[in-house]
Amino acid sequence: MEKLQYISQGFTIEDQELNIRKALDNGIKWIQVRWKNAPENEFIKLCEISKKLCSDHQTLCIINDHVHIAKNIDADGVHLGLKDTSIEIARHILGKNKIIGGTANTISDVLQRINEPCDYIGLGPLRFTSTKEQLSPILGFEGYEKIISDLKAKSLEIPKIFAIGGVVFEDLELLQQIGIYGVAISGQITSQPSIINKFKTVLQ
């Protein structure tokens, strides 16, 4: 599984598509299409465009929240928040070969995600981020350390955890030392898509 995920950003369909194209042109191999509060017809159109672009670049395309859209466009999977469709229902709709990721903020969320089970966990936020409304409590590096140590104390295999929420390139070394598998980046890649190669070099 790729260790770097780009979460798309933009207030209009044009912005979103441009940012996705820039990320692809700079070598991203996994995109999560996320556009909160978008008109449904425009979001569907963006997902269709993104799937085609990703296919052309041999890049994974997963859809945030919308399981049925993911199925209809044959996306590679979905990412689900804690209040979204359950992993079980999504798995039933999408089938066993699609990627299903789940958000988590606490150790109990992580245990829930392990049990459901999902393919990877987006754990965060690391720090404040303006891209998410109704932000969950901020974890900081200490929060990640505590959750990883709690999992080890329970003798559980550490799942594929992606740090999410305000993560930047400078955080990678410490996150990897803690035991985090990968990162999901939005703001820094949107503003500086050329940084993708630096991320990929460190995240091998």
C-alpha cells in the first residue's frame, strides 16, 4: 500500500481538478477525492474526472464518504468518517477487493476500526487544520505515541495508520519513529505539489 495520500482541495470544481492534475503531474500515486459541501452533481462530475485522470496515471482513486458514487464510477475505494456509512455496509456494496479506509481520533476508535476491519486508518488530527470543519481533539505527536503504545500493550498488530490533519514534510521522521505507516496530506501538496518527490523519498 502506498504511504503517501493526497487529499484533494479546492472550493470549485475547477480548483479541485487543477490541484488533482498538479499532484498527478508531480508523481502522486494515491488520491482521495474530498470536496465537502459541494453540489452533488458537481461532486459526481469531479469524481468521474478524477477516476479517469488517476487511471491514466496508474494512480489509486478513492472517494471521501460517498460509497455509492465510488461504486458507480468503479473507484478504487472509499474513506469513511466515524459518522459515515459503516465499514461493513461499504464492504458489502463495494466488494472485498476495494480499499476502505476509516477515520479515527482515539484508541477506542482505532480498536473499532481494527475490528470492523478497514484496510487503513486515518488517525488525527496531528494539529489544527483549516480544511476540516468540526475538528476532532488534536492529538499531537504524544497522542500518536500513546495510541501506538496502547496497541503494543494489548499485543495487537499495528495496523496501517496514516497521520492526517495539518501534517507537513518536516513531521515525517518523527511520525515514522513513532510507528505511523504513512501520511495523508492536503494543504502542503496543494500549495507546493513539487514537494511530492521529497515525501516519496522519505516514505519508502
